[in-house]
Amino acid sequence: MKEGITIFFRKKQEKSPIEVIKEELKKKIYKPANLSEEEKQILEFVKLETKEWNQNNVTRTKAYLDFYRQHPEIHWAFLGHMVSRNGGWNMTDLKGELLSRLLSDREKQSFFSFLERGNWLIFQDAYPQFLIYRESLKRNKPLFFLFPFLDISVFMETIWNCFWKNPQPFLLTIALIINEQSYLEKRVIQNPRYKQEVLNKLEFKLQDLLSFNHILFPYRKNGVMHLKGQTLTHFESLHERIQLGKRLYAVLFHDKDVLAHAEQWAYRHPHTGSRKDYWPEIFNDVHEGLPGEKYQFQLKSCKLRPGARRIYSPSLESAWKNVSHEEAEIGDWFKDLQVMDYFIELKDTVNGEIQHAYCKTLERLELAALAKKAVTNWH
């Protein structure tokens, strides 16, 4: 898929799309003074609908996929769905068979809070944009001027208005990647609580060990499980997270065969949070072991050893209760036009092969669980 931004938007004065967007951003469109009753009702509906689907990782992940099925032109909805599945797997791993042996209860809770807050924040920013787009389609007129009332960045208001005039999925997807990662930066990544309790403590000490760094896109082809994806090495870097988002988008959408199979798999396998969803041969959401038994090696090259039982990977519902969140911190992350540089397409083809790396991570995790030495008291 080669959707260069040069074909995105044409004006009589032959300005490039980036120039047009830059000019619009410089105007910094502000809230209109008065809203009609209909516009107020739309905002109320969007807020209620978003809250309804923002209960937990499973409901969010389903909402993204449902929206994508109705609006396949919004590529980010499927990318967001698949990445959100990974967020759910990371959450349940904390209560799963391997990591639960390596982390204290306090560390599990801290890491879950970190993952859950990020997942919640992204949804309550991205999903209202989708709903406003849907309402705009119903009325055949753009309603993106309502974004400031939902504390959505002026950057996205500008992008959606351009998309409305000339829909090019590539530009909108990259903009949403930039927006969501920038939105998280101060609210989660630079949040002193998460820096102290999570990032400084776990991210670097267990970086090579944990599977949190792998973003997996599973699918089945001819009955065989395939994993595509990418590995994130510097979670604290906004630049690295945006670049990762671009690579993940390329992995999922540049190869029509991969996309078709990933969509098919996602539609057939509702997200539960358990890794059994994609690999029932290795994982089970029911614990097959005896209470308190010593852990035994189960895996070799991502296959169960003869006579080995499956690894416990609980559903989200059985692992974690729903969380009541504090309101999102207000404020627009957009400050300057430098972010426009991210619209340049990746030069290199992104391979996306990750199965071998993920299998090695699982084996290292097993070794650590067996030794029970990976965890020291970091309080």
C-alpha cells in the first residue's frame, strides 16, 4: 500500500497537503460561542456512549472492532483494536502462571494500573472522534468543531476536517498515532507516580524478560498459527512509540494477505484477555496444575513438551475488576508544527516477523519462573 500524502489533498493553488494542514493549525480554531440544541445533544450522546464502552479492556477492544467493521476506511480503528488486545494480554499476564511467580502483589497492581490508565485514556480520546465522524456522516456535514468541547486536540480537528474533504486513510492513521501517543505522554509516561512505581522499576530491569515489549498480531492461515508484530525497546521515548505505531500500521495494512487474515481472525475470536484466544494449544484460561505445585518446563520452540500441560492465562474478567478512573487531565498537547515530520512514509519495508522472538521470550520467562530468582524486593 503506497498512499503517499502527496495525493492526499489538492487545492487550486497547488499547495501540498502538509502546507494546508500547517496553515489550518496556525489559525488554532477555538470553541464557537454558542451551540444549538442538536449539537448539545450530540455531545451528550458521545459522552454517554464513550463511557458505556470504556468499562474495561475487553469492552474497549470490542468497540474499536465494531466501529471498524462499519467504517473500514478508518484504519486506526483496527490497528487500535489489535494493539488493545495486546494491552489486555499484558494485563492478564500479571495474574497468569509465569509472571505471577515473578512479581509481588504490589508490583502487579502498579503495572496493571499503568496499563489500564493508558488503555482508558486512549479510548476516551479516540472513540469520541469516531462517534463525531459517524454523526457527521449521518448529517452529511462535518461536526469536528465539537472536538474542543470534548478536550480533543486542535491537531485532530484540523486533520479530520482535511479527511472529510479528501479521505486518505494513511494521513488520518498517522495523525491518530501521533495524537494518542502525545496525549499519553504527560498523563501517563511523565506522570511521577507511574515513573516511580512502574517505569523506573520494571521496564528496564526486566526488559529482556517480559513479553510486554512484544506487540503481536495473530492470525491463522491454512490452520497454522502465525504471529506478526514489532518489539518496542524504549517505552519512555515518545518518538520511539510514534515510530513503533507507524511500523505496526505498516505490518498490518501494507500486506493485503496479512490484513485479510488478521481481520478474519479478529472477527472469529472475540477478545477475552486470555492468550488462549490466539494460542489454545499452549495457553488455557483454566489452571490445569495443582495448587502450590513446583513449576515444570512446558515449552520448547513454542510447542508443549510431551505430557506437559498448558500455561494458565486467565480471562480479563477473572483476573481484574473494573476500575473507576479519575477524569482525564485537560489540556492540548499540540504546541508546534514539528510533529508534521512524522507524516513522511517509512523508507524500509517492515518485515513484522516476531514469532521466533516471542517464543524465546516465553522460554526465558519459564526459566525465570522455574528459578524464582528474577524477582528481588524492589520496594
